[in-house]
Amino acid sequence: KWPRGDESVWKQGLRSVNTDVPSITKSIVNHVQTSLARQAYNLDDLGAYQAAALSVRDDLILNWNDTQIHYTQKTPKRAYYLSLEFLMGRTFDNALLNLGLKDQYREGITKLGFNMEDLLEQERDAALGNGGLGRLAACYLDSSASQELPVWGYGLRYQYGIFQQLISPEGQQLEQPDPWLAGGENPWELPRLDVTYEVRFYGTADRLPGGRALWQGGQEVLAVAYDVMVPGCYTKNTNNLRLWESKPKRGFDLNSFNAGDYEHAVESSNSAAAITSVLYPNDHTTFGKELRLKQQYFWTAASLADIVRRFKNIAKPFSEFPDYVAIQLNDTHPTLAIPELMRILVDEEEIPWGKAWDIVTNTVFYTNHTVLPEALEKWPVPLMEHLLPRHMQIIYDINLSFLQAVEKKFPGDRDRLARMSLIEEGFPKQVRMAHLACIGSRKVNGVAELHSELVRTTILKDFVEFEGLSKFSNVTNGITPRRWLDQCNPELSALITKTLKVDKSVWLKDLDRLKELLPYAEDAAFRKEWAAIKQRNKERLAHHVETTLGLTVNTNAMFDVQIKRLHEYKRQTLNILGVIHRYLKLKQMSAAERKKVNPRVVFFAGKAAPGYYIAKLTIRLIVNAARIINADPDTRDLLTVYFLPDYSVSLAEVLIPSSDISQHISTAGTEASGTSNMKFCLNGGLLVGTVDGANIEIAEAVGENNVFFFGHLTPAVEDLRYQHMYRPVPVEEKCPALANVLDKISSGMFGDGEVYEPLLNTIRQGDFYLLTDDFDSYIGALDMVDKAYLDKEEWIKKSIRTTANMGKFSSDRAILEYAESFWSIEPIKVP
Ligand code: NBY
């Protein structure tokens, strides 16, 4: 039944998605005139982009509305992906492709006198994430919508994303803020100023009879919702990413005001806005700052309040909560969701503790993304008690019954109790978030087979022994082929569509169809097309480097790419030392010998955490080595090196399709999965890597003969580290080639050698990441690459076979595994 007014009048007013060129141009012009208050006379590329974006936004809103109403009416079980990071990149191109409207928009935009590529470049990246973990969340949103799954993301609307990276002439990384919202309206979000929740910090928690408590006082801030539309690929389904912004509740805090503490009252209203002001730029180290803990609680509390309110709308008893809600924790950052849901159920809904715990542990799921000890989150108990007094009580209560159960199963095993406790003894005591996430969840998973095994056998070993194996599983990461093939490599996408003779919407959502490319590896004409596309992608990258940095790139060379956050475990240092080794070898060669060498261009890009001194030194070494090597007339036709500043999703979209090889060379057992490895291989780049993370599964899928593996395996790492500690062998003895490289750096070949000593000393002493152990085998692998590249036709075959076998690594496969084996949710198509 029509809810309001005259149905026919309403129906006349309703519009549908613009799909033909005349309605598209009409809509764009309309936005130029009214939304932007401009005209053809004063419209630049930025204005034209904004108008076109607003036009697409209208379409997304229509689909988004229909999707949300449909979900509300059908009341399916929903899943919520809680992530402190969503590294979305640009939206315009992705939305056009997913809507299937790119060609129409291109035509319309051309008719209006603009160039599509220029407009796409106007958009700023939404860079609300550090690296792989944040980008994974973005890929999973794309896949959820594309697979028509009822999934929402919850995150924070940071005013400033990951910092912008500048490189000084000396090679020093400099950071600048990323005010991504400063350009005015963000067309891709819907402010929901009516959707707000109050979030409390500090105050006192007084226990009441019956296990409940009363938490009051302290500071209250407001969470305001901003909804980001997430369109699926060739479906009406358009999911929601809800980002929270913090605001003062009412100009100032009334409690302090009434108590006469006026200054404090205003202070806390300023501090409210600070909560969502900036993304923390640390990956793999925990920082222990109060503001970070405030971010975590602010976001989990607002998200849970929203989830519980939506559940209450369907008027079911709380015992059925897990039948309607699944909550996925992206790492331990949202672990406070566990005590917060307990608080809501026990204190507010008056559900008995045991029943509440059953609800929580059937609703929450936890994904671990690292086994590096320095990355495991711990929060000081005094800070927790101060900021979240009720949650600290709840954590102690959970810990008490948990340890009683452990004691019952393993009587008298005090060491085990100490190891497993949620509280680590010390000064101060700390809450171990991974332990809390583990015992509060239905399932715990790692992100690649090897990593999941390491989770089971190292950091959560005791928990496997206590709770049984079945709770601990694996979901190997994936990437969305929409952005990471169709969008970033349109020519390859078109060739695949032509070759498979199916609509691209089919294979893009069923990536195993790529297998059908395999026979074409034997087809010389197809190989020629394949190679020509790679070549044009190299030229596109070269053009980008030329226009942004003013440098000329040799596009006849092999393109060798390593792009990721700077970290010792990822071993960019190994790569640059290998480059210097290559340079020294070239210098020693005769002119005749050099003629036989295949030219190589090595690209690096990535950000270092601002406080990570050694990582910044690595950047400095890369930049200064590049300066010397690129200027050497003896070798510069055969070897050049580029450090591309300010790595981003958009830069990755240009780099990835251009690579012949890419490097994923972490010390075995340290890279949980890696996801850029998948992106390169999907685009026909071959992999040079260690036997680590998802590299292993990629090799299984594409065939060991199509990857270049090197280095020690995970089981050897512990012993090698022990040797470095207790029976150290000088680098000169263990690896003369490497020692020679280190000496050249020390002696000032790339500028003041002193500068690099702290970096070089990490290798000379301790060598925790095993560069001396893996260097020779690394150089060996690169030599194999050179040999293989000589046979061009065979190389192209490898490239085709690699792409053809990458179907498994679609994030559609990954998200369907989560949906089926964890969340028990089903696709629900919006008609
Ligand atoms: O998650 C990455 C892993 O290193 C990579 O192997 C994996 O493929 C990817 C997706 O599963 N982890 C990652 O990116 N982690 C972070 O960015 C991160 C950010 C913040 C914090 C810790 C880690 N933090 O503690 O604040």
C-alpha cells in the first residue's frame, strides 16, 4: 500500500538511472548550472568532474535507496565489517564501470567538450588506510556488493587520511597532511546528520546487584554518520559504508560547566572533534596513545549502537541476535566490540551474563593479519580503567571465568594461565587484545594458509589446545578484479572479453573463467596482442613519470617493481642492495659483455611510518643510489632506478599493469599474505618472491615454473636468528658479494657513508631479517629472471598462464567463504 499522498503524482516525480547519452549530458549540465552555480563559460576540469560525479551520485543514490529498503523489508541476516581503515582510492571510474555506464559517460563528457581521462584525474584518493589491511577492506566491500551480499562496512571519517609523502633532495621522507575533504563537497558520501549516537568516555562505573553496572559521568561526544555508497558490479545492489565523525555533544560539556570548571568544559568540546581528525600512520607497531584508544572505542560504540538499534527494529528476542547479525573484526582494532556488546546486553538490556556471553561469542568473528610480536595490540590497564572503567570491569570478569575454565582443563598449569590471561603482568599491566578477540569470537582466521598455520602454532597455540582446532581456520585474501584488472588495465580486460567471448560482467564475477585463456598461450597472434598491451602499459607509466617527475624512462627495459609500505620485514633493503650489486657488476663488464645484458628499470614506491628511522634510511639509500646509478653513462642504458613519491591506490593502478616482474621478498613467515602480489600476477606480471604468505598459494595456482622463488623457508628462520645471536659470522665470510656492497655504501659511493651506518648495522649485527642468509639466493633468482626474459615468446606464455590461473585470488571467492562458512548470510538480489 502506498504510504503517503497521491501515488500517481509520486510516480511521475520518481526518476530512474540515466543510461542514455542525452539524459546523462542533461543531468551533468543541470548539475553544472544548479549544484555548482556555474556555466560553460567558467567551467574547468575540476568543475566538470564535480558535475559528472554528482550525476553518477544521483544514480548511486537511487540504487542505494532501493537496496536499503529491500534489505529492511526482507530482514536477512546481515554481516558488518568493522575496520579502522578503508583504503578506497578513487570512486568515479569504479562507479561508472560497476554501473556499466563508462562508455556513455565518456561520450557525453566528450560532447560537452571535456576529456574523460582528465576528469578522472581530478578526483582525490580517499586514503583512509595504511596498506594491505585497509585496501583488503575496500576490496571486500566491492565484492560484497557485487555478490549481492547484505554487508555493511563501519569505519571512521578521518579529516586527514594517510600523510602525503614528499622526498627532499637529500632523499629524506617528509610528511604533509592529507586534507582530502578540503576541496569542498565529497560527492561520494551522504551526510546523515539525523543518525547520531552519544559515546561516553571516562566517568565512573558502579556495580549494581545482578551483575549489572551503572556507568555515568565523564565526557560524552556525538557520533554522526556519513554513508558512502558501494555499488556492486552489474547489479542494482549498492551497499553501505558508514563512517563516523565525532562532534561535541553540545558546544561544551554540561557536567564540567555546572561544576564551575568552565575551561575544562570547552577543552573537552575541542577534544571531541579531535577524535576522528587523523588516521594513525603506523602499520605493524602499536603506539599506545590515548587518542588511538578513543578512536577505537568511539567507532565500536557508535557502530554497535547502530547495529543493535537496527536489530531492535525487527522486534526479535535478543537470543536471536546471532541469527540476524554477524560482526567481523578486521584485526584487533575493533576488539572493544566484545566488551561493548556485553555492556549493552548486560547493563542496558538486562540479559544475564552467561546468556549475553553466548550471544557475543556467536556473533563476533576475528581476522588476524600479523604474527609479528611488535604488532600485537596491548593497552595499559591504567589507561583502560581511566578511559573505559566499565569495559575494564567486564574484561576482568571475562578473564576470571575464562581462566577458571582453563584451570579446570589443565589443572595446576600456572604457566599456561599466565600465558593465556587477558592481562599481561608487568608495570603497567596490559590487556592483550588478540586474546580477548580470540575468546570472544565464533571463529578466528588468518589470511593465507601459511599464516593461518602460524597463528595456530605460535601466537594462539594455547588457545587451539584449549578450544579445539575447528575454531581456527583460514581465508586466503583476495582482490577485486573490477578495480585491479578491468579498471586499471582496460586494454587487457577488453582482450580477455573478446577472447573468452562472454560479457565482461560474467568473467569479472566468476574469475575462474580466466582458465579459458590457457590455450591461447600457444597462439602467436594472441601473444602479440598480449605483449603489445604490456608495452602500452609501460608507456603509460613512463608518461606518468615524465609528467610528474620530469624523468625519462626506458620503456624497452624490463620493468621490475616493488611497491608497499617500507618495513624491515618486507626487505626493500635487500632489493636496493641487489640493485647496487648489479650496478657494480655492470661497471666491471667490458662493452661487449654489456651488449648482452637486458636493460632493467627498477621502481620503488611506499611510505615509511613517520617515526620509523630505519625505514626512512632505506628510502634515503634508494633515492641516492638512484641518483648515482641513473647518471652513470656506462650503465644507464642498462639499469635505472626510480623511487616514486607518495604511493597511493591511484599510483598502484598505473604501476601494476606495467610490470614484467614484481618483488614480494619478505623474510619467510613474516608477511601474513600480501595482496599486491595477486594484483601483479592478475595483470600478467611474474613474481619474484620468498616462500611466504600468499606467494605460496600463487605459485601453487600458476605453477612453480612461472614464479621465481628464493630464500630460506619458515622453519629455518628461528635457527638462523639463533645463530646470528650466539654464533655470528662476519658478513665478509658469509656473503662476500653483500659485504662488498655494504663497503661501497660505507665508503661514500652514494653520499656520506656515515649516514647509512645505522641501516647497514642492522645487517652486520643481528640481521634479524636474514639478508645475509638470503642475499646469494636472491641474486640467483634475479639471474634466472634475466635468463628467462631472453626467450621473449616463452616469457609471454608465462605471463598469459599466470593471469589465466589467478581466478582463486578474486575477493569474490574470499568474501563468499566468509559469508558461507562464518557469517551464514546469503545473497539477496535487489529487484
Ligand atoms: O594485511 C597486512 C599484512 O601485512 C599483509 O600481509 C596482508 O596481506 C594484509 C591484508 O590481510 N597488514 C596491514 O596492512 N596492517 C596494517 O596496515 C596495520 C595498521 C595499523 C596497525 C597495525 C597494522 N596498528 O596496530 O595500528
